Amino acid sequence: AHDPRFDDTATHHPPALSDRLTPCLAARPRELHDTTLPTVVNSLASAPIGFPPTASPSLPLDPPPHWQPELAMASAVFFLDLKGKTLLARNYRGDIPMSAVEKFPVLLSEAEEDSSAVPPCFSHEGINYLYIRHNNLYLLALTKRNTNAAEILLFLHKIVEVFTEYFKALEEESIRDNFVIIYELLDEMMDFGYPQTTESKILQEYITQESHKLEIQARPPIAVTNAVSWRSEGIRYRKNEVFLDVVESLNLLVSANGNVLRSEILGAIKMKCYLSGMPELRLGLNDKVMFETTGRTTRGKAIEMEDVKFHQCVRLSRFENDRTISFIPPDGEFELMSYRLNTQVKPLIWVECVVESHSGSRIEYMLKARAQFKRRSTANNVEIIVPVPDDADTPRFRTNIGAVHYAPEQSAIVWKIKQFGGNKEFMMRAELGLPSVRGDDEHGGGMTGGFGGSMGGIGAPGKGAKRPIQVKFEIPYFTTSGIQVRYLKITEPKLQYPSLPWVRYITQSGDIAVRLPDAV
């Protein structure tokens, strides 16, 4: 049967997609029912997320005649410390003994002993345990039903997101200090075990942290029961503006001889919307699939995005049909989408290092950093962190730009350059003493023993893993992938106001590691 939730012609917008998992799982109940909870989670890795259900050869499509579909349902939610002690609990259905939580630490320990990869859910005596870890807490949901496991896990992540918005940090202390508000939030976010409102901006309109504000609004906002649950009606701004940031993080692993072993780009489109009414936005990117689908040609570069994840406001059916990103945005700041590009990328700041040891008493590092991007761009706040032996002392530095200092708490040399121009090249030389090596020489241990005892990684193999050089930077008005915003159209049919869209591109370092060479 046709599912109107994925039809743009329906009288309402798509449901709250919550990172695209919710509609997919709600739309495929009979595929998921006959599988156990761990099987459900594993099967999601290969399932198309967020699009209308299609036939899957790995999951049955025809349920037995006695079967009734079940959506996500939790009997109780617990907040536990790392020792398994209950800090706060909410019993929604009363169909399981609350003492069942006492078995969770034991079951978790057994699962950790049995496998290096601990599953996010397991069963014991007819009760299913689903949990996530956040900081020094475990968030645990219990249920007797063969419920939608991935949706419950997503709900636990939503709890973390909402509570972080309220309390800035979700930890033991914030739970103890705000337990009254937490109970109010839990009652609004889940009703009789079924997830309900999970938008923090909507919840903040009627669950406030200051008691005198409660008199302002006697009833929940319309958005709670509206099809557009992420945006309230009646929003007004004197100046209507949209700020869009395309932020890309570069992850790289480079060998000691300069070969790129692994590279990927993680991108995100973040927005700040200050628009009146209920505006409709359409965003166009230089998406390769869109050009192939529509038969259009592009003058510039087209990119092929992978692992695309949208905010719940995006109409997924429209995106699947013509690759247009159409949505009614939440008010304020949010992440519209994220993506990944698994492509070969050269290091934007190339780092070469030569390590020399001198008579077992000192060690010298010679670094050369070169910007491999165009002259018109500039990298800001560049940091090159070079690991050194733990027992190094008496550091001396020479460089033609920036500042260098020894950070003993990191066992590293930190070279900071405020602005690194494109196609520029700079040098740095550092020399450090090694007292433990001198001691080994005096006792006949020799240079190898001393280096082996230093955790900086200059010693013999097997004496401690080498730590790589880390590189950090930020390049404004630049993208590594070549992604471009082709257009951002804003329409509000009732108010018809002029608006100002602003677009900014930023490339920043993610996890960039350059392996150290052996000492010569």
C-alpha cells in the first residue's frame, strides 16, 4: 500500500525523521518483527535509511497471519553511573520489575568478556536491555516486547541531546541538581513507553528552568501536535536572515615517507535561521547524482556524497526524486545535513620530519611545513604537535615563523603559526636533552636502551608505540571537496518578505596524523 508519509502531495509534512531512522523503521515493521533485537541493529547497516521501504532479500516481507506490528516501546528508562548504581528512573508501563536493572552491570561485564565488540542490546530472562554510554553515565531502556531496537537507541541519544541543551552538560551532578525538570522532560518525551516530542526548542517553550515563566503559557505550543513539530507558528523577525556554513573536516593518515595511507572528508551544512512565519527553503548543491538524474550539465566540478544524513525537516521523497533539498527550517541554529567523501586527498599542510640522535645524550628534530593550497587562501591557527620522549628536558628551538614551546604534560613540542599563507614553506628545529639515556650510557646500557625507555617512540621496536605528529588548522572560504551551494531560495507564501542568505565555506583539520620516522 502507498505510504502517504513519503508523498509531497499529502496534507502534512513528513514525520519527525530524527536522523532519518524513525520513518525507515516505522515503515518497515513487518521486516523487523521476526528478527531478534541484535539482528535488527546489525541489519540496519545494509538497509537504506530514510527512504520508502523496498523489498529486501535478507528480511522476510510476508508476516505470519497472527502477527501484529509493534513500534518503538520502552517499559522503563534508567540513568546509571559507571558502577551500575541507579541515579534516576522512570517507569512508563509497570510491566517489568524495576529490580531487573540490578542485573545490568553483571550482564554488561559478561558481554565485555565474551567479545571485544559489545552489542548495544541484549536479552536476559525475557527482558531486553538497550543502552548507550555518555560521559560517566549509562542510559538504559528495558522492555519485554520485541520492539524496534534502533528507534529506542535513537530515543536515548535524543535524551542526551535535549538534556545537554537544558543543562549544558549531562553528567551525574547535573542529574542530581535538576531531577525535577528531568522528570517533566521524560514525561513529555515519552508517553506510556512510546517516544513523543524530542525537539528541544519546542520543549523549552513550556518546560522552563525558571518557575515564574510557567504562567506565560498555560497550554503546550501548537507545534507539539502540528505536522511541523520542529517549528512554532507566529515567529516574527524585523530582519529576515539565513546564515549557512559548509564545514568540512579532513581526516588523514600519512606514513613516515610521505605516502597518504588513508584519507576522508567529513562535511556538514550548518544553518542559523532567523525567518518569520513558516518559510519554505530550497537548497541546491553541485551534486553529481542530481546532474545525472536530471540530465543537466555543470560547468564546474560535481561531487558524489556518501553517507548523507539529513535533519528531520528535510523532505526525503523530494530529495530522492530530483535531489532537491526542500524543507521548513527550525528556528535558530541547527545542522541541516552531514555527508562523507571517501576520496584520495593530499595533505593541505605537508609536514616532513627528520629525527637525529647525538651520542645518546640529546635528540634533535628538524621540521619542514609546506602549504599545499593556493596562494589566495590562508590557514589560521595552525598547530603542529610533535611527540618527544617523556623524560626529555632542556629544550631549545629555532624557527623563522610563529612560536614554539615544550608541553611536558603532552610530552610534545607545539609549533603554533597564527597565519600560514598558501604555497608558503617554513622550518623549525628543536633540540632536547635525554637524562635517562645519559644514565644508561654510564651503566653501559647504551643509546638503544635509553631510547627504548622513552615513550616518545624513538626506541627499539616493541618498547612502546610511536605517537604520530598531529596537525591542526582552519582555512576559511575554502573547501577540499569542491562542494558549492548553487542556490538557496526562501519563500514565505503569506508574508512574502525579502530575505538575506549568507553562505560561508570552512575547511578544518579533523584527525590528521603523520607518522614519525626512525631516528638516524
